[in-house]
Amino acid sequence: MTISVGDTVPDVTLVKATSEGPQQVQASDYFAGRKVALFSVPGAFTPTCSAKHLPGFVDKAGDLKAKGVDEITCTAVNDAFVMNAWNKADGSEDITMLADGNGDFAEALGLTMDGSGFGMGKRGQRFSMVINDGVVEQLNIEAPGDYKVSSAEHMLGQL
């Protein structure tokens, strides 16, 4: 079942990519007491993700924070080392990378996709959400191959 607006984010373990190395974080702790703009991509360093999705949130980070967002978070079914390298290459300190290496978060959200045709296996779909104190306030799920409603620009219009 796919998560919906009004639902609490599932309490799974994710891995935060930091300069000191991977740090496990519990979703219930991470999302508690603040407003988080989260976006998910099928994979770090993939074309649309690197050319549009991550750069859009980097460019709009100040605008999102001005609208009350406390943290901007990117997640993907990649390991923390890849997520950290991607943030160094294309991201910024304004974006927190949360690795969902085994796809547990995407699975618990009901937002997985099969990328086997591209040699990628099970991945998270492209989506974004606004999470306020652990509860989903906005949820934007892309149709396969699309990049519209999960963008930073679309999210700004929702805040």
C-alpha cells in the first residue's frame, strides 16, 4: 500500500552520508519535530536525477527554507558512499543525503519500481514529499519517466 497524505512516515533505518562516514538514523527520530522537504530519485548520478532533480533542490534551497522548511533531504536506493560522492559532485551542504541501500524505506512507503530493464534492480520511484513532525503533508509521485510534480519548483508552489 502506498503512503498517503496524513500518514506517518514508516520507522525504518536509513544511513546518513556524512564527511565522517555513514551514520545510521532512525526515520522516527530524523523526521520528528521539524518540517522536511524530501525528494527521492531512482539513482544517484543518473541523467535526470543529476541534470534536473538534485540541481533544482540545490537552486531552490534558500526559497524552501524561507517557506518554513527546516531540512532538505534526498534519498535513493544507493549506499551512503555513493550518495556522499554525488552530493560532493552535484549537491550542496543544504541537502542531506539519506541512503536507502536495501530499498527498505522505498518498500515501506510503497514507492518502489523495477529498474531491471536498465540493470538497476529494485529502486525507489521518483517522488517528493513534505513531512511535518513525521507526518506526510504533501506527496508528489511521478508517472514513470516523468519529472514534473517532484521538482523543487512544484514543491515551492505547495508551501
